[in-house]
Amino acid sequence: MRIHNINNIKIAEVVSNEVIVGTIQDALNLMADVNYQGVPNMIIHEKNMVPDFFDLKTGLAGEILQKFSNYSMKLAVVGNFEKYQSRNLHAFIIESNRGNRIFFVPDVQTAKKKLIKSNSKNTSSTME
């Protein structure tokens, strides 16, 4: 786990070449570890997710992402999503990227920018 601290916004990045999230419980354990460190934002790479996550028919993505929302943790998934042939997945990614909590991005730099921007929106809206 690598912790980035940018403008006082903490972002945990999962750094591994292995699948880290294969089940809902894996995601919960990872969120608990990151939350324990006081970090409300996470970057995880596509290679760290079980392939079933990207097959919407399994329901795994929906259940895992719902957990991130329930626990108020923001997530950026970094990867090359163009290789997936599913129209539903591409629509899901587009819809997620329109929001302020879950992002699917091509690289870590974009992930950081999205998470920082989404945190800035939250700060400014709570100050008004």
C-alpha cells in the first residue's frame, strides 16, 4: 500500500501484481485497512481485481462498489477498459465517471486528479 498525500488529501494506492479483491469480503477488508489509516480515497489497479468484477452479470462490481459508497470511501480503478467488449460495462463506466465517488481511469495520475477534484467539491459544498 502506498499513501499519497496531495494538498492534505490522502489517497491509498494498492501496489501489487496479484489479485487483491476477489470477493466482497476482500473489498471490505481492504477498505477497513485503508480506513484504519485515516485514508478516505483508494486507487486500485484493474489487475488487482478478479476478472469477474468486470463481468456485470456476476453482480460483483455492483456489490463491491455499493460497499465503497456505504462506507463513504472514494475509489478510482486504473486500467485499460477498452479491451472489454461489454456495452453494459462501458455504459456503467461512463455513468460511474459522471459521479463523484467511483472512477474508472487510464492511469494513476488521472486517478489522483479525479479523487482530489471530488474531495474539493465535497469541501466547497459543505462550506456553503
